[in-house]
Amino acid sequence: MTEQSDRSFDRKSFEALLKRRFFFTESFEIYRTAANWTGDNGGLYDYGPPGCALQANIVDVWRKHFVLEEDMLELDCTILTPENVFKTSGHVDRFADWMCKDPVTGDYLRADHLVETVLKTRLSDVRLDRPMTEEYKDVVGKIDNFDGSELGKLIKRYDIRNPKGDGEVLPPAPFNLMFKSSIGPSTAAPIYLRPETAQGQFLNFRKLLDYNNNSMPFASASVGKSYRNEISPRAGLLRVREFMMAEIEHFVDPLGGKRHARFSGVQHVELDLLDRDTQLAGQSDVRRVTIGEAVESKTIDNETLGYFLARTYLFLLKVGIDKTRLRFRQHMANEMAHYACDCWDAELLTSYGWIECVGCADRSAYDLEVHSKRTGEKLVVQEALPEPSEVSLWVATLDRKKLGPLFRKDAKLVESAVAVLSQSQLEDLRLRLNVDGVVTIETPPLQGSSNTVTIPSSILSIERTKKIEHVREYIPNVIEPSFGIGRILYSLLEHIYWTRAEDSARDVLSLPVSVAPTKVALLPLSSNALFTPVTSRMSRSLRTIGISSRIDSSSASIGKRYARNDELGTPFAITVDFQSVEDNTVTLRERDSTKQVRASLEEAITAVKNLVDEKETWEAIVQRMQPVKST
Amino acid sequence: MTEQSDRSFDRKSFEALLKRRFFFTESFEIYRTAANWTGDNGGLYDYGPPGCALQANIVDVWRKHFVLEEDMLELDCTILTPENVFKTSGHVDRFADWMCKDPVTGDYLRADHLVETVLKTRLSDVRLDRPMTEEYKDVVGKIDNFDGSELGKLIKRYDIRNPKGDGEVLPPAPFNLMFKSSIGPSTAAPIYLRPETAQGQFLNFRKLLDYNNNSMPFASASVGKSYRNEISPRAGLLRVREFMMAEIEHFVDPLGGKRHARFSGVQHVELDLLDRDTQLAGQSDVRRVTIGEAVESKTIDNETLGYFLARTYLFLLKVGIDKTRLRFRQHMANEMAHYACDCWDAELLTSYGWIECVGCADRSAYDLEVHSKRTGEKLVVQEALPEPSEVSLWVATLDRKKLGPLFRKDAKLVESAVAVLSQSQLEDLRLRLNVDGVVTIETPPLQGSSNTVTIPSSILSIERTKKIEHVREYIPNVIEPSFGIGRILYSLLEHIYWTRAEDSARDVLSLPVSVAPTKVALLPLSSNALFTPVTSRMSRSLRTIGISSRIDSSSASIGKRYARNDELGTPFAITVDFQSVEDNTVTLRERDSTKQVRASLEEAITAVKNLVDEKETWEAIVQRMQPVKST
């Protein structure tokens, strides 16, 4: 996260509004405020009714835009995942941040944040000389690119200390970001909370392919909670330990340039791109280009990746993101996750700077390959060739009679490890076999937990053989668009927050109708029982046509209740007054313009239905209905 | 779970169908089948596309039936919850099962399951004499009612051993069923995965009441994952370690008999009840009575509890549960959770016996009271009295000048602990104060982690005072209907599974349209490109009107594809043939009757829309459209 905040934005008022209207709150708040509450429970938030509905609506739009529109196969996999799986995926060894301990205070500090914070403080000191200023700025600009030992050197070189107490810190050590637990009564079975939904989708690849009648390409999708045990979370909803993700794994043939059948439908979509070369040159100027041009010029590696960037852009606009505060940034080579071969983030500008909200990575065949190796199960696509073709192949043959006596219980695993060897590996091994008389190959964990086996040439032969092939076999590549729903939700709220010019105390959240928690507020003029039948009738009618409404019959004045519903982002309000009881008419008010019209109850409901379904605009409604002076 | 299985039901074929169509699968299956996979990872399941959609549809019906229909306040709280919270709720100390270890094999066995399994095996032995048979049957019938020491005595008395290896087991020890982890880099911060969504709702009570404009009664609701670290899960989807719950916490004034404003709307609903007295008499005969009678006769304690039992019944019928396999069973006194004062389970009959799928508990004021005591925060409702009334009250006064010097940092906590004392407690304490000169009261954790404080009469006085009250203050009671979505889903699948009489290999899942994963299968007669435009057009039209469809253009015969979609529970199929291309007509088929009609593409889509919206029955469609002979 880089600081490039919008100075006119008043974060304090904004956050006060979100808490006041119960969009969200820190979890276990009554425990936090209780005296003597110790314990590190930052980065955990509960969504109240409007936040919960907003989140559900964003997910709903996401599901329609991606899953339904493209017939994706949605899965719901467990959050609990055994260690073996994350050992294979690389998360046990590599999913870590660098952390420094202050041995005196006992504080744990995230190393990159420590360096960044201290240098920024020094940069704000006017006495700092020009060369140091340049040096510090350079370090801060590249802060995401340093590994643990580099961070350690920076800490030494600049004598960076814990800002609390000014103590020296120990050298950076890796801290794994997965929450660990154990399953069942034996404590010997470690299990983790998933840091992403992706692994469950990869492990089910064969079943998915089968469900899809073996036809390629296809995508799976999952929506659910994931976890990161952050060292010291800050920045509110933007860095949390438990979060909602929506992830797509699009499986594609690696041959033929990873083209996408629907690419032509999006090629004219224009995006603001910040590519790798621009960043390497120390610049941050975006280029606005069509996705067609970007793929053509190889700025974006392939059509499928480009397709999903464009679709992501359209999705973000649909939920109400301000397109002038949205850019796509390419990852630097050393910044990418260990599995990725190209990656672009959709970043949203907030008062905390540019925030990664969607990651769109080309994970290549990494995941399917490693799980296949580890389990000995083939995770491949078999494609019937249009006509049989003669091919020359390296074929490995094992002498089964000798295999059993030599490897006993491991024999089957050795056999499957040999079966999943690629052509280039076989070619390589043949050479070794000829030279050394033995070869060593990787296997799934064997008895005694070894991961390799040595096979003598008396048992294994590798020969070039001619073969008629009817089927082509390949491991698909994976393009993964991964959405952080909470980050999108928070950024969206910043983007659509404003204050009425005539009264700075009157905040408004201009949420689009599609994601607004409640579509219509129903406001009886007072708590007079006279109004109850009309309000109830409207409430029932709206429920029947699937439009969420909420009756606000509190004793506050109508003006106050309009203001409250503006803060909740409710786009429309229907007010029931004495005239309503007489002639069955009500007023319909629109949130952003505060304009009102008067119409019969039935007309008002039809108008709301048209507005929600986007069949009519508010301007058209105002034109054709009887105007009312705003209160 | 008691065994009272449906003998005609073929569980093997049924489960094969669910796996074949990827309703669900064991999680990490490719790792389980890999050799040398050790590790206890039972009770974890992934939902494939149809299971995931079915689950989402059940939750959707639930949300409309409960949350939207009654304006409940939905929350999304974190799964991670710090130890303090569960210490207060009682889960750290009491949320446990009894477990026996076999010291030789290292097996951990759930004590009640061990006794039950062994005695059932002995009961199946024809040589067992009459008295022993009666004794064993009696124990098995009451198996849910024994605590650890009683189970230990049974194991001794009947010489019950581990069926695997026949070894003696150690006495039962409690095993806490919560998954434990730690948060942040310090390992000193224990955190748990919630075993229910309820606590998050209680902790947010004040914010919820505020959001509801301080008006009572109201309900909150949450849908999300919860966890139980079962000792040794069995019974497939019915006993899992990670599961989806949907819970309602209805907050109600304890005075006035917990009446419910909408009770009259459900009082004629008839339920099969199995009450406590019947069970105590060793019977299991249900009584079919209206909910009105049951509340009137005090079989069910109060209107609000009765209201939710009736609403639960209607919900279960709506998603397709067979009402002849549904009963409501009252908990025995010693079977209830530690917080409950009355509890009824909706139980569904499956091949595993009667399964608890919904629990409907009156939790009284337990939760709000304990959290209030622990944190010193008032969790109460303040209700304006219609007119001020003079009341005699016990009032505690603390001498603040002396309080500070004596209790230092704890002074504020002592003050809040005194402030939350009830009238009856104050009356009691006054006596003590007069007799002993000091009183000891419970507090939130103090410095040095004590939970009580002793206050001398030099600082505290308790007097009877007359006071004009304008406000009545009370802690609401909570009625909690709690739904296990996975258990409902599984039981539903058993209830609607059948096999066509003419061909035992043809399985059908008669899922109601409202919850069916896909509403319409679109079947081109063959893979001929001629059909593609028509199929695509239909797919788009259906998507636009929000009806989920799926194109099945695989090369299988139409008959095979009908059979496949019967197994997926898809209620309708539209077939595109050569005639379609010529005259724009298609055939529309209904799953259960296999009857078909021929109509124009537009008519067919309108018919499906009417069927999905329940505006027209299939019988009516058959009447008014042109019949086709079934294939």
C-alpha cells in the first residue's frame, strides 16, 4: 500500500458514519472496551445489517457477472485443510512475512512496515539533507521488493529501531501467515485455515472436468472465507485476518496462445495500465489502452488474462467503483507469488493509497503439477486427436517381477511416479541410466517418508518407441482472478461517500441501486396508527416483487429520517402522509437529487420496480410524474 | 442418532449417485487415495456444483422465509473468536464430549458411541438372555443422557472393550470440541473457531437494538460456517467438523409470557410432537396437535417458541422435506445445552435414524447476562413507562473518595460490577453487609486476574430508596432457532430420492423447483452445429429472466441425458431437434412424470417461468399444450 491519499477526504467523519450506521464494527467490541482486555485480536470485523447486505449484494452481482454469465462450476470446499496439501502448494514453506522482534518490549514488528514507517518519519523532517532524502525515497518506493536479508541490511544501515521505546530489533525472521490448528483428539494432525480458496478447486480438478463432460476450457469458482494471520494488522477493513474471497480458476490449454472465445466481445474496453517496465523506470504514470491493443503488444501476456482483466473492470464499474480511481498494475518479477508466471492487480485509490483489490494471475500448470507429483494422481486433460498420428515417444518400462520384492509396500507408488514423468524428464533419465546404471526420481512420500527413490537399470528401461496416438494429453494452465470482497466493499464506500454542499453534517452514500442494502425506505409521517395499514401493504407488495424495503417509523422528523437513510445509502424513500390515507397517493424521493414526486401507491411501486430493474431512469420518472417541493 | 432405518432404502446406490453427479465429495480426495496418507481428516466434505447450488438455494429460501419475511437484522461475524468470549459463554469449560483412549492401539473412542456400538452388537446375538436384553436396550435408549462418570461405570459393569483388538480402554475423559489456534506472532493468544454463530450476535446486542431504533422485540440472524472437532466423525454429511449454520436470535421481553404478535397466523399448523413426558415413559409415539393447542396446554412453554416451531415446519416443507419423516422432539432436562431452559429439535428420519436438523432453544437471559457480568457493559432494554411510577428500590452507593485509593486501576471495574447488580442480589448483599461488614461480588477480570472483589461497609452502603421511575430496564430473553443446513440438505436428498419402477437403474431426485440446482436442461438433439444458435438463444433468454439453465450438448443419447438430468434433480428439459430449426418449436419435458409437450420456443420459456414462479402447475401445462409421446 503506498500513500497517495485524497486530501479532501475526511476519514474521521467517514468512519464515524460507517460505525454509526453499523456497516461494520470491530469484533467483540464490548470485550475490547472492558478494562484489562489484553490479547491481540486486531484485524477482525463484524458486518452489521447494512454491511452484511452490501456484501451479499456485491457477491450476488459478482456471481451473475462471472459464474452465471459463463457457466462456471461453483464449489464450496472446506476452510480446514491438512498440512500435506499446503506443503505441496508451497504455503508451509513460503507463505510468510518478515518479522522483527524487539527483545526488550516483546513487540513483534513486520519488517517492511517498520522500515517504511521509520524512513517516512525521517523524510518528514525538514533538516534531512538532499542525498539522504533521495535514498530514503528510493527505498520506500521499492519497499515491496526486499526479502528478509535485504530488510535486515536496511535496518542495520539506517539504524532503524522500534519507534516505541527506540530499542534495537532482532534480525528479520520469517513468520508463516497461516492459522494452524490440530484435528481430532491426537495433536499429531496439523491442519490449517486456508489462505485462499484455490487449492480446493485444484484438488477437485478431475471431478470438475468429468462434470463438464470432459470439455475444455472451463472455469470453477468459489466464494468463502479465507485467513491470514497478519503480524500486526492496521488500515481497518483493508488488512484483516479473516476475509471473504471470490475466486475463479479458469483452466485452459497452454497451446495456441491461451486464446479466449469471447475475447472479441471485450477487446475495445479501455483500461488504465501500469506495466512492469514503467515501474522499473521509477514511474507511476498509467497508460489508457484498449485490452485488444495491450494483448496485441504483449503488454498483457495472453487473451485469457486480458479477457478477465476487462471483465473485472466491467464488474468493478457495475458495483459502483469510480473508474478514475481504478488502475491495473503488473507485478514486478520478484513480487509475484511463488506459483505465478504473470500477474496484474486491480488497484483502487483510497485514503490509504492504492489498494490491491483483485489479483489476476497466470498460475501456469504449477498447482496441478505439484499435486499430481505428490499424490501420484494424473491431473490431465485427454483430448481426442482429429486423426490418429504416429509419434516417437520415450517410454519407460518397469520389470514388475523385480519391482515388488525390491520396493514392497512402495512398489505401487514407484510405479505411479514413473508413470507421471514427462517426455523431457524421460529423455534426461535415459542418459543417466546409461551413464550411472541407476536413476533417482521424485515420488509421493514413501514408507520412512522419503520423497525420492533410486531405481537400477535392471528394473527400469527407457526406450524411444513409435506409437500411434489417438489422444493428446496435457496439464491445463490456470488463469486466476481473485477478488477481495471486503477491500472492494471498503473502497467502494470511500468512492461513493460525499457531503451535501448546503450542510456539511449531511453525509450521503451514493450506492448504486444494484448493491444498496435496502432499495426503499418506507416512512410514515408519524407513529399515528392511521398510517400502519398503508405502510404494511406497501411492505408486502415490495416483498412479493423481491425488492428489499425497510419501514422506519421512529419518532424522528421526516427530515432526520431522510438523512438517516441517505447515510445508509438507500436510493429511494416513500413517505405516507395524511393525504395518502385519503387518496391513496404517496411521495417518492430519490436520494442523490433529493427530488420528490407524488403518485398513487401502485404507480410509486411500479416506478421503484422500473428503477431497480434499470428499465427507467429517475430523470424519466421526474418528467412523467407530479413534482413535489423538496422539504 | 437412533437407528430406525428405512429398510427399503438402498444407501449404497444413493451415495453412488451423489458422488457420480458431484453433489459432494470427501475433501482432499486425491490425497486420501494416495498411499501412505495418514492423518485424521474425517468429517470434511466439499460440495460440487449441484451440491453447492442446492445449498445456496436452501439458504436463499431460508433467508426469504425468515429474514426478509420478518425484517430480521442479518449479521456476518467472524469465525475466529478469542478465548475470553468462550470462557464466558461456558464453551471452554463445558463444550466437550467424553472420550476413551485405548492405550494399546492408541485409538480415541467417543465413549457414548463405544457403549452403544458394543451393546448393539451384543443385542444382535440370539443367545443373549431376556433380562440382559432388556437392560442393554434400556441403556441404548437413554444413551444421550449419561455423563462421563456414568459412561465409565457402564464400561466397567458390562466389560466394554475397543471392538478393534478387544483391548480395555481408559476411563472417559472430556475432550473439548472447539478447534483452537493462536493469533498473531505471540503464541500466548489462544483463539477458537466458533462452534455456533450465536455469540457474535449476543456481543452485538446493543448495536442491534440501536439499529432497530430501540424497538422490541426483534431478531438477528447469521448464516455461516461453524466448527466441531468431533472425536471420530461417521455418518457422512450428518456428522461433520465444518458445517454451514443458519441461526436466529429472537430477543423478547421475558414478562408477559413471551407472546408473539404473529402467533395467530400459525396457530392452526399441525406438528408431530414427541414431548419430554412421553420419552420419560420410554415411549416414542408422536402426537399430532396444532401449535395453538400445544402452547395452550403448556407442552410448549410459550408462544414465541411455538411460533418458531411452526415456522420451521413450514420452511422444511417448502424445501421439500417429507412431512411424514419429520417430528419435533423435546430435549430431556439433562440433555439440554448448558444455556438452555427449554429446547425442541426438528428431527428428520433418514437411513441413519432420526437426525436432529434444527434446534429451537429458549436460552433465557443466560448469554446476555454472563457477557454483561464479564465485561461490565449493560446489555439491557430501556423501555419508557407509559406513566412515571413510584417504586421502592435497593440502591448501592460507593464512597468514591475511598474507592480510588483502595482499588487503584480496578476502581472503575468495581464500580461497573456494582452497577450491574440486580435487585435480588442487592437485597441479599445488604444482609451480608450488615452481618459481616464486608461483601464479596463477582467482577470482570481484575489486575492479577481475580474475578471477585471484597468491599467493606466503609465504602459501600445499600439502602431502600423511593424513586420515581420513568423507564423500565430489563435483560431480554432469547429464543434461538438454529438450522444445520448440511443435515437438512442430506436428509432432503434421501427424502426425494427414488428409482423408476420400470428400470431400477434409473434414479431420480425429485427436488422441488425452488431448490433444484438447475431449473432447465437445454438439450440439442446432437452436437450438430445447426442447433447451436437456438440453444444459445434460449440460454440467454432464460438467464435474462433469472432462471438457471445448463446446456448438455455431450454426445450421449437424449435418453441418457434425460437420465443424467433426472439424477441431478433438474425438473425440466427443453430439447432442440431438427423440427426446432424449421418451425421454432421445442419439446418441454417434466422430470417426475417424464411427460412431454411441444410448443414454440417462446411459449416453452414462458411455461418454465410460470412453473418456477409457481403460477402454473405442470398438469395445467399438459392440459393446454400439445402432448408428445415420451421417449
